[in-house]
Amino acid sequence: MSQTICGNNKVIILTGASSGIGEATARLLAAEGHMLIVGARRLDRLETLCAELRAEGASIDALQCDVLERSALQRLADLAMEKYGRIDVLINNAGVMPLSPLSALKVEEWELTLDVNVRGVLYGIAAVLPAMQAQAYGHIINVASIGAHSVSPTAAVYCASKYAVRAISDGLRQETDKIRVTVISPGVVESELADIISDDTARQAMQSFRQIALQPESIARAMSYAIAQPDEVDVSEIIVRPTASPY
């Protein structure tokens, strides 16, 4: 049975919520009074976060979610509809960044990058779009990257995946006059994304690049800003860079 919602609080689905940008976004949106359905692969960390936020008065539910599984995204959407009767916002935040030169031939990492960063976004859209179309309103936020605007060595496949996120987002925006679509493109941010880089050259380059990294809360505030706009205002894209970043 759905719960009654008052005021301007929104029902928000958020993926990749167990750390980094996702965790910071969950904390901020919960503090603002929104109702959250969050997902991530690491259920233990997710449940710890939810327990902490519930103790502060937040309305938040968590499900284990691997965005490589379409059914996992659908479960998040189904829970939102069951509990609240609507889905106001989807934040497709989950992503990976295993950088390497193409010559390293890390084909399995290429496949993972495209699967998580592109297919995962599409699965999220597929999970919420029918409900949003039936409601005749909604907001889909896709997290891209500064790498969706320019390509750098060791990041060709990652950048390709984020260029795809921008293309998918703009295509969806043009196909509907009811659903808002926003792309958030962070520059370098302190997170665990780089922890899975297996290539030595790429890992060393990222360590140097991250000397001027933003905190995840900076990106969370950009999400909050886009969500807070009136229904007739679609913030199509926000690029958030460190002031000192040349890229």
C-alpha cells in the first residue's frame, strides 16, 4: 500500500549509493526530506548507511542492486511504486572506471565499462520510464563525466561510455515533453572509482590527476539543484570541475 507524501518531497531512486558520489547524494537528499530507494552491490555498506540516516529521521529503503541485472533495477522501481505509488526521480549514478591504454588489450575491462556505464543506465531508464509516462511527469538524472566532453589517453573506452550516456540522455529529452532529463558531468572527484584501475600507467596518472579532486558533496549539491527546479524547468546538463582543473 502506498504512503501519502506531503509538500515538495520527492520519491527518488538512486543507484551506486554505498560510497562516493552516491553516498553523499543519499545523505544530502535524505536531509532535504526526500524519500529514497537506494541500491548498490555492497548491501552491508548500504544497510549501514540506511540505518544511520533512519536514525536521523530519513525515509530510506535499500535493495542490493547490480546494474548489470535488469531485474535488479526493476525491483527498485517496483518498491518505489509499492511504497509510494509514484517515482519522481531516478539517479543513474552507478559506474566503473578501469582505465588503461587500448594497447593493453584489457578486453574484459572494456566490456565491463560498457556494460555498467551504458547498459546499466539503459536498464534504469527502462525500469522507471513506464511509470513516469503514466504519471506524465518525472526526472531522470544520468551521471556522466568530464570524460563525456573530451577524450584522454588511457580513458578511450571510459570516455566512449560517458559520451554514450550524454547521447542517450539527449535522445530521451527530445522524445518527451513531460519528463525532465539531466546529465551531471563531474570532473575529478575523490571516490573509489579509481581503485579498480589495474594498469600501472593509468593508475599513476590518475593519482596525479586527483591531487585537486573535489569532494563528492560538490556533485550531490548539483543533483539537489537540478531536482529542486520547477517541473517546467529542465536543467539539461551541469559540468562540475575543480576550480584549479585545466580539463
